[in-house]
Amino acid sequence: MKVLVLPRYGPQAASSRLRFFQFLPALQGAGVDAVVSPLIGDDLLLRKYQRGGYGPGRLAAAYTRRIRSLLSRHRFDLVWIEKEALPWLPAWFEKRLLGDVPYVLDFDDAIFHNYDRNSSRLVRTLLGERIDELMAGARLVIAGNSYLAARARRAGSAHTQILPTVVDLERYALKVLTDQVVRPRIVWIGSPSTTQYLSMLIEPLARIARTHAFTLRVIGGTRVSMPGVDLETLAWSADTEAEAIRECDIGVMPLIDSAWEKGKCAYKLIQYMACGLPTIASPVGANCEVTVDGRTGYLAASDADWTAHLEVLLSDAALRRRMGHAGPDRDEGRLRSVA
């Protein structure tokens, strides 16, 4: 079987790495001939993070390469697409390029809200149903959570399957938790585009820092300001991310409660739990499905909740150990439910 694989990004981006690249060795081992063609390569994505944009010439070249890939579709039995093949172009154009070759769409974000909730009335009018049209024509829609799956079914998807974002547990060894932790570390991992969510913790962390000694480790974020908090920033690397998390003691995932965030798949929490860390997360979207409140961690809906839960975990190493040990069982259970 020959499959044209069209991820949005290269393996540098978590969404493409976890939803596509990590499965390629197993698929190829099963006899699938996969040809991979990202829309945005790692070099171009890094340019965006460093300079704030892709650059019109480079972006045009990326779209040209993607169109050429779609024009080669007849060489393949299936096209596997991350979210959409040609963002911001009319659905009819993308569907014409796909032709009669069956295609599968994979979603781990509510990108349909880029269009149907756009601030521009023109975008809403012209592209508001773009993703729904693509979903309706797909042979299969793979959704990272129930919110995304519900949208696919409403759009008329013939077949919809929920596949949570998962990690390779062989890469995530468990932390050895002890009662002798001099200065606990709270960890957040993400990208420059998601660092904004950390601003939700500025007040709770500053308040706790007056009475508790801890370090906030930020992995992969940029331009982070946490007045009054001992802050440690690390560059993200696929080779070191698991160890950088495992060196910490509590994992956090703050999110605002909006339509876009309901489409997120709680990847940070899954990473923390795979390393054996207790977690604290906003009760939004898949966070509520992944977190067992009071067992693997806590859900925090307000500044007061964040403050209270962080204080409890910072003060009680035995509780951190107990909740941390419950997390990997939860991760493995989710993997078994998918298999």
C-alpha cells in the first residue's frame, strides 16, 4: 500500500511528530510505503519562531511544493492529511486536487474555528464551512478528542475515530520520587505559540513563592516573565524533553476556556504522567478526560484553585509520589483503550 503523508509540519512540531512521524516506523514495518511531504519544514517553522513570520516568498514556495505533491496523488492508494492540505484556500480547490483518491484527515486542534469564528466577516462567509466540506468528503476523520469528533460527525463524516494523542512510553522512564526533595520543580512544556497560557499562573506562582521554595522550569517557551518566581528556561529538544520533564516534580497545563482550547488534546499532561509526575490543569476540553481529579492530579478553575493545589503538592512529597505513580497507569490504560 502506498500512502502520501501530508503533515502540517516537520518533526520539530509536536502535533506532526505525535500524530504522524512517531507512527511511520510501525507502518513501514507493516509494509506501508509512506512518502512524507510536510507543508512547513523545520527550518521554516524555526524562522517563524525567531522572526515572527514565515516570509511571503518562503510560504509561497511551501504551497507550491504541496500542490505538486497533491498533483502526484494518482501514484498513491491513500492520502493522509494533518488537518488540511492547503490552509486558507477554498475547499473546492483542495478537493479538486485530491480528486478521487481516498483521503484521511487527522485533527488535534479545532482549526475549523480559524474560519467559522474568524474576526473577518469575509473569511467567515467564504471559508466558514471549509473544514466541514473536507470532513464530509474524507474516507475517515481521526480526531484527538470528543469535541473534534463531534464536529466531524455534524459535518457529515462517513467514519470518525477518536485517537488520543499518545507518547511512546519506552522514551518516558518513570521518575524515582522520594521524600527528600530540597527544592521542588514545577514544569511547563510547550512552544513559543503557547507560552501565552503561562500568564494565567503569574499571580498564583508569585503568591506561593513568598512562602514556598520552588523553581518553575519552562521548556520550549520564549519571552517568559514571572516576577518573584525562580525561573529556569530550557530549549526544547526531542532528545532531552523526557529527561527534562522527569527531573521535575509537578506538571502544569493552564488553558483559557474558549472554543479553540476545547479542541486541544492534553498532550502536556500525557507527557507529565508518563514521567510519573502529578499534574494540575485547567478543566478545559481533554484535560478533564485525562486528569482524574484527586488521583493523578487536580483540576484548577481559578487562581484560588491553582494556589491551593500547588501549595498542597509542594508541601507533601508523599502525595506527589502517590499521584505520580497513578499517572502512568492512566496513560497505559488510554493506550490499551485505543489498541
